[in-house]
Amino acid sequence: MQKSICLILTIFLTILILACLSAWIYSKDMFFLGVGVLLTIALILVGLELKKIKKDPFS
């Protein structure tokens, strides 16, 4: 009886630790994905501004 409770508790703690680790890695990946999206939008906006400046530099 005691061994089965200890085994179940060990398995539960292992799954809990792995779930926390996976969530932490996933949140880091989502952070980098968000930064990448913002950098892409900024690059597009800078490109459009440069295109506009080349077309009419004194506007």
C-alpha cells in the first residue's frame, strides 16, 4: 500500500514538473514569436517610408 502511494506521488510530481517545464518553454517561444512579428511589422513600415521618401523626398 505504501509503495503504491509513493509510486503514484512520484509519477504525479514528475508529470507536474514536466508540464511546468513545457509551459515555460512554450511561453518563451511565444515571446520570441511576438517579438518576431513586431520586428516584421516595423520592417514593412520602414520599407514603405523609404519608398515614399524616394518617390518624393521633399514631402
